[in-house]
Amino acid sequence: PIIKGVQAALTQGKKGIEINKLEDVRPGDFVQFWNVFKNKEYGHCGIVLEIKPNESITLYSSHPITNGYGKQKFLWPDKIYFARLE
């Protein structure tokens, strides 16, 4: 459950549904993802703005480089999990 982050929190709390097919993901869905960068694993979560499968994902999230809240574009991650509020 920890690796799935927001997906596990929403589904286990019966507040959301798991999305398994990329074609079913839409703006406003939640995402948790993990990548390896410079031999270090890092994760991030946010709200989906746009996905380009196997290329990139753009989301609204909080991060130091956005001075809090903003849009960020990431390369397509190694592990990715989506959920939608019910």
C-alpha cells in the first residue's frame, strides 16, 4: 500500500476507485508515481492534468521548485498508480 500512495489511501478508505487502464485516466484523477534518478528512488503524487503514455505526465502538485503549488511535467515514470474520487 505504501508504494501506491494516494491510490491505496483513496481505495482503502472507500473514497475512490483504482484506475488500471491508461486510456481510462482523465484530468482530475490522482496519481502516485516512482522513478529512479541518479541511483535514488523518489516518488511524487498530484492531480493529473495531461498524460502522454510512455512519454510524460503533467500534473498539479506541491513541490519546492514551484514555490508550493503549480503545474509540473515529468518524464514517464517507472511505476505509476492512478485513482479517482467516487
